[in-house]
Amino acid sequence: MILYQQSQDWNQWDIPTGYLGWVGRATYAYKQRYLFEMNAGYNGSMQFSKDHRYGFFPAFSAGWVISEEPFFKEDMILSYLKLRGSYGEIGNDKIGDFKYLYEQIYNRAPNNQRFVWIFGEKNYTTSRGLIEGMLGNNKVSWERARKSNIGFDSKFLNNKLSISFDAFMERRTDILAIPYSIPLVLGFNNPQNSERDDKQGLPPENIGIVTNKGIDFELGYNGKIQNFNYFVKGNFTFARNKIERIDEEGKKYDWQKREGKRIGQHFGYTDAGLFQLEDFELDANKQLVLIGGFPVLKEGIPIPTMGVVYPGDVRYEDLNGDGIINSYDIGNIGKSNVPEFNYGVTIGANYRGFDLSILWQGAGGAHTYFNEDAIWEFFAQGKVMEHHLGRYNPNDPSTWETATYPRLHAVDSENNHQKSTRWLFSRDYLRLKNLEIGYTLPKSVMERINLRKIRIFANGTNLLTFDDVMNWDPESSNSTGSMYPQLRNWNIGLNITF
């Protein structure tokens, strides 16, 4: 049993933790032609019980420089070629603030009447009792990631052109996670938290499996035309992960499951456009029929359960076809919030003291979710933004078919402000990340003033961005109004070397 001594900050735990391990490494190279390396670690963590405390994590790599072989004839086309591969295993024991996962934990009770003991009658004193905290699990051990990689490095045209390629795969097993399929009737509880989370009392188990596969490609070229030197270098990385196994609450429909999806997958409603006037029961004057003061949808149109709707409000897809829009219609939407591919291009040149460098970078294959005052109208008594001008205006029929934003609400709209595809935006972007121009004074001038080097330069960052996230930064993973546009910076400088 462990009793945690808590500081004033309820989430800070004052208990020791530690590691013990042995590591080894061996390398071998023969005539710069055959390359081998082996690493191994035998590590122990106090997170786990003594029977499951240690794990063995080996790693191997090998390379073959074909261009060093006697049979290889260097020519004007291919000048260098190296094949390489590696395999390794690593462990992880980090999972939030948990310590000593095998021990039953008891916490000081919250400071309320239910958990305060009273001693004495008149001049009594009180003391807070103990409550059951996280249960212990003496079977858990290390998460284990198995990583493999194959690739090659090559150079062509007298080393002017270089190409590198890698294909990689990682399979992470025994991931420490809370088993959410266990029902609450088990009896565990934490009075501090009314919702189910990892502080609720259940210990983590080695139950998760995630795979990640991808490629990495790099291409570079260096050239020279008399006094003009230049280079171009580009890179591209693609990686896709998949949750192979996860313990989650029982789901009625496949579209609700996280298993089989990507890490960071969005879940929400599917936007089906805006409600139009003809979706409601109308009287002879084409006015809304009100029952109990509220409009009535026509028969056959799914009825939302997130509040009363009017023409111009958001309509959602009825995924299970039961005629009602509720939590059963929440499914995986869009792409993950983590980009699947990243790329960049660097261009540089110099001529008679002048130099130029340009960096473009980008990413794609991801969606970000905007909510609150980043996108919604009047949130927290905030102001409207430019995109709200495309609103559905009940008094202007010309907007009914062309509106790009729902009907405005003076307060938070329970129906419209649900997480849905309407508030998902592509994180694909291309950005001129950096541009720098400089001039270095010639040596003849430096000798006269007895200095080694003087360089004058001007540069700028985040100068251009092509994206679809309005004024926000596509690189930011934040999705609320605390987001800020990416800052554009200009600098002028002078470097002097004595």
C-alpha cells in the first residue's frame, strides 16, 4: 500500500522513483566497406513490480558501402552508393503522473463534510480521512516499440547530385492504457472526478498496439557556373499510423470506434448543409407552423436532439437512419490532426560577395478543428469576424441558398456548435519560411580596415503562406480562440569578425 503525501498542489506527488540499467555497445568496420553496430540495454523501472521491472532492449544496424568494393568502377554518373538497414527495440514507462503502478493507492479525502472526522465534543478538531485511489496492477511492464529501417545513400555526377531514401516501420505493443471497457459497476470511484478518466481508480494495463509506416526521401544538388555557386535541397516524409488495438467503451457502430483509426482522429457529426424553410411545416402564407412556440420539421427529416432548430441552422447526417440526431451519429470525420506528410525545399546561391537563401516548407494530410471564439459568432460575448458575413440571413432570401455560415445566435448555439465536419479545416499549407539576402565585403577592403570579415544582411520569416485556415497558423495544433496568426518578421543585421 502507498499513501501519497500531497503538497498544496493536489496533482503533485512527493514520492521517489528510480531506474537501474546496464547498456552495451559494439561496432565494427572493415575497410570503410562493411559496417556493423550493436546496442543493448537491460533497464529496470520502479514503475513496475519486481517480477516485471526489467526489460531487455537490443538494437542492430548494418551498412554496405558498395562504392568501396573492388569491382565497383567509379564513373561520371554514380560515385557513391551505400545500403543500410537497422532494427531496434525501446521501452517506455511514462504514463502521466502515475508512480508505482503495482501498488494500491490511498489519497487524502477532499475537504468536505463527507470525509472529515470530528474528534471531541466542544473544542473539537477535525481531520480529513483517506479514500481509495488508483488500484494496483502488479502485472504491468514496459511498453515496447520495435523499429526497423532500410535505406540507401547515393551520389552522382561527381558528388553534385545526392539522393537518400529510407523506408521505416514501427510497431508499438503493450501500450500502457486505461481499460475503458470495464464497467463502472466494478465499484471504483474518485469523488474528485465525476467523469470517467485515468484518475477514476483503474490502473493501466499493457493493452494497446499502434503501427506507424512511412518513407523519407532527400534530394540535393550543388552546382557552379564560373563565380556563381548554387544549391538546391529538398526533402519529403510520409508516415501513416494506425491504432491496431485499444480498450475502449463498447460501441454500437463501427464508425464510433477508435480502433482501426489514426492517432488524433477527429470524431463528430457530418455536416449536411443548413436547414431551409421548406424543411419545416408551413402555413398557407409560407410561414413557420409553431407548436408550443417552436417550429416543426417535416416528416422524414431527422430530428436533432441538441436544441431547437430554425431555418439557417446546421443539419447533420443521420448515420444510423433512426430519424434522430444523437450521439449514435457521431463518427470519425476528416483526417487526423497530425500531418501525414511534410516537405521542404532550400535554395541558395552566392556570387561575388552576394548570397541568397530561401526556405519553403509545407505539410498536409491533416485536419484541424476550430471552435469557440476562433470560429463561432459572439462566443463568450466576443465580436463577429469576417467569415460571419456569409451568414444565413432569415430576412434576406438571397442568402438562403448561398450562405457559407449558419444563422447567427446571440449566445452559444447548442445545435450549431457541435463538433462536426463544418468546423474542420485542412491543415495543408505551403510557407515561405525564410528568405535572406547578404553581402560580404571583399578581402581587399577588410585588409585596409584591419578586419577579417564584414557581412550585411536582411532576412524575413513567415513571409508567405498558402493555406485554408483563414487567419490562423496551420502549424498550430490549438483550435480555440487562443490561437494567433503566424507573425511575420523582418531583420536587418551586420556581422563583424575581428
